[in-house]
Amino acid sequence: MTEPGGCCRCCFSFILTSGFAALFLWLSLRTRKPKCSIEHFYIPALNQSLNSPLNSTVSFDLRLKNQNKDKSVFYDSLNLNLTLVGAAAGGSRRPLGNVTVPGFHQGRGKKAFRNEIIETRGVDWKAVSRNGAAVFRLDLATAVRFKILFWNTKRENLRVGAEFKVNEQGATEYPGITLSSGAAVPDGSPVRVIWSFWVFVLWKLF
């Protein structure tokens, strides 16, 4: 003979176990896009101690961190565009140059560094330096795929960028400038998932 309330307890246990199993599966399949940052940025033409305004190169170190400890990442070609903004650009934006980094595979939880140089054309660096600290923007555009166990996900676009100042030495004041998209936290965050699960459980019970 079935004990009173036994069926209810069995149903509750089933719902609870199924919910936590679904949550665990979701967390296992959930991916986080790579974190991109500029570690060093240097423009010799703006270094007043060198006095070399004819040097048209811009060099920087790009850092890419895979934030997934159990998933590797496949990058398509990375397209980087440098722009001069603010007063030095006449109050608008002036494209300075671009560079393409070949795609590559990044292991789980790994970091990658790319030392790149952009050759600018037709820039009056003396005029730029006369306006004080110059403001630049670096934009990165690519697509990434994640390897989960034995299969790869579909491509996801990755578009990030940041604005930063360059001082009289032709470098940024601080290293580690994060390139961000400014996107809001997705609705599928863990807190929202857990909250939705408990609402579902209470609805089933009552």
C-alpha cells in the first residue's frame, strides 16, 4: 500500500532531479566569448623625446584569453581597425589603418598574444601631437567557434573595441585596455535560469 504523500514526494524528487540535471547540462554547454585586451600600444611619431614624426608605424600587443576552462576556441581571421578620434581628428573619426591576424586554435583556459604593426598613410603626426593627448580607437572583428567534447559549435560573431589616450611618450598611460562590446548581460544568465526553475517547481506543486 502506498504511503500517504509518497506519490507527491516522488513527483517532487523527479522534478528536482530533472531540474538540476538540466541546469548542469546548460552550464556544461554554456560558452563565454574570449576576453580581448591591448597590453601595450606605441606610436613612435608621437614620442616627443625621439622627434621622429616621419615614422608611420603603430605597434601594439593584443591579448586574447579563452575564458572557458573546458572548451577550446577556433578563431577566424581577426580584423583590426585603428581610428583617430576627437579633436586631433577634427572632431570626427579618421581611419588610420588596419591589419589582419590569421585565424588559429586556442586551448582550454589558455592565453594568446599577438604582436602587430599597422602602417599608417598620410597622417600629419606633428599636427596630431600639437593637440595634446591624442585619442584613438581600436576595433576587432572576427568569428569564433567552440569545441565541446567531440563537436564544434556554430560560428559566433565577436566585435569589440575601445577608445584610449596616448601620452607624450607615444604610449598608453596604463596597460591592459579591455576591448568590449558594451552588450548587456544575456537573459540566459545562471541566476535567471535558477529563478525560472524554482518558479516552475512551485507552479507544479501548487
